[in-house]
Amino acid sequence: MQFESVQHHEHQGSLRILLTLMTVVFAGFLIIGIALPVLPRYVHSTLGFGNFTVGLVTGFQFAASLASRFVAGRYADAQGGKKAILRGLFMAVVGGGFYLLSLWFQHLPLMSITLILTGRAIIGGAESFIITGGMTLGLALAGEKQAGRVIAWVGTAMFAAFALGAPLGTFVYSRAGFLSIAVATITLPFAAIATVSVLKDHVDPFASQGRIGETLKSVWLPGLGAALNGVGYAALLSFSVLLYAQKGWGMGWLPVSAFAVALIVARLTGGTLIDRLGSFRVGVGFSAITAVGQGLMWMAPSPWLAAWGAALTGAGWAMVYPAFGAEAVRRIGMSNKGMAMATYSAFPDFAIGLASPLLGLAAPAGAIGSVYLWSMTVALFAIPVAAVSRRR
């Protein structure tokens, strides 16, 4: 009985720490969430750039996140998740400074877009340190058997920030323009810094400096499964606002919020599916759901049906990412959990960074919806990848 009581108290303590960690990740990713529905409009309508540049601005952050994943993973393993989160938050402040500086050059669109891209690159690095630090600290507290749940919970905080950030960003942008987004990007990280200061760091004494080549060899299959689904995520983030604008529907925030809300609901109601059914079944089933959602966005005759497609995409990504992620951690082991998550998450980051501008090029003028036909097709290829991953 005494042993069970100790276990119960340890569980409650870990739960409180994990909830605090989710609050930190939420605050950190609200910075990104408020810019999601705003940047495509600002770059397209105010600065006057086309679809390719819109996709480039969205994808540039993910490309920078990809480039910094391995550094963030090694740093989190060696120095602890808390220090990784703090480094990411301070980087976000710097990125917001470049947003602010770009406003002085609106009359020079090329200079302005260059400063925005620089800010996006720095915020992409910040994203790597925040999410990798959060995952590393959460996995250290919960252990390998709860890897799927930790990845899902921390990811839920991230997408809750997207769900709130989309309408919030749209609201403040309509009142005060891009200046409000720049100021918010600079100030919001300080709230997260104050919150993370209450957490105790956890550095694994058995952590080793995993080699990138060995890690890639172990996680490339689950990483590929996440990457193929990530193309749908890229299509939604980059072009859903423009899709709604092109069709005259208004409510450009709706698909991003529908995606994020559905993701949160799916993870809250299906958080134990990976532990109970295994990563293979969850990966196959929810990859199919992602593809169906993209197909709906392609064919939707109304904003509400398109929002349902965005919601199905969110539900699919909600479970696909932690399903393949749990498999990646299982293959690497807990001593290199930071590198495992950094390497694994680099695959969807690469796909998102590459897919955004390529989808922009593939879309004929005046037919933004066609990007979702391409993303639906790509997502379907994740199903055989999950089958192969199961056998290895």
C-alpha cells in the first residue's frame, strides 16, 4: 500500500509538471499561431507578392526549424529540456524584432520580405528548441511506455495555441495591422519565460551523443510516414486562407481553427489509442483520415464543408504524428530521446518546408483548391509506409 501511495504521488507530481510544460509550450507557440492567418494576406495583399512567395514565407520557417533540429536535440539531451526551451523563447523575441524592422521598409517590398524571411528563420530555430526541449523534458518525466501520450499532450498544447492564435491574430491584424503581430511576437515569449522558470530541469545522466547517421537509419521509416502526412499540413497552413479569399467566403481564420480544434479533440479523446492499438494501426487509420480531409478541401463547394475537411486533416495529423513518433523513440531508446525526436520531427519539417512553395507552383492561377488534390494523393502513400514500418 505504501508503495502504491508513493507511485500515486509521483504520478500526480509528474502530471502537474507536464501540465505546466504544456502551458509553456502553449505560450511559446501562440507566437506562431497569431501569424499563421496573417502572413499570407500581408505578403500577398500589402507587399504584392504571388503564390510562390506566400508558400516560401510559410515554408521558410519550417526549413529553418529543420536545419536546427539536430542542434536542438543534442542541446536538450546534454543540457536539459528546460534550458532548450529558454533558448528557444529568447530566439523568438529576436525574430519578432525582425518583423518589427520590416515595417520600416514597406515601400521597399524586397527589403521588407527579406527581413520577414530572416525573422521567420530565427523563429523556426526557436520552434525547434521549444518543442524539442518540451518533448525531451516530458519524456524524461514519463518514460518510454508513455511516449505516445507525452508527444500527444505536448503537441496538443502547441495546436491549442494555433486554434486560439488564428482568430486572435486575425482580430488584432484587422485593428492594428502587422505592427500588432510584430509587437506580440516580441512580448509573448516573456510570459512563457516566467512560467518555465518554475520547472525543475531533468538531465539524463545516461544520455549519449547520438550520431546523426545512426539515428537517421533507425527513424527514417516513421519519419517518412509523418512527412507524407505533413504535406497536407503544409497545404492547409499555406493556402487555406487564400482559398477562402479566392472563393469570396471570408472567415480566413476558420480552416486553421477547425484544424487545431479537431486536433485537440482527437488527442483528448484518443490519447491512449497508440498505447492500446499500436503505432501501425493508428498510423494507417489516421493517414486515411488526413487524405479524406484534403479531398474535402479540394472539392468543397462551401466554407463549412471545407472547414470539415480541415477538421479531418487536424484529426488525422493529431494521431499520425505521435504514432510514428512513438515508433521512432522505441527504435532509438530513451538515452537519446532528444535526438530521436529531433531527427524524427525533421522529416515532416522538411516536407512542409519543401511542399509549401512547390504546391504554390503547382496551383494554376485562380485555382488554389487544386493544391489539395496533390496533398491528398501524397498523404495516401503514408499507408504502405506504415505497413513496411511494422515489419521492420
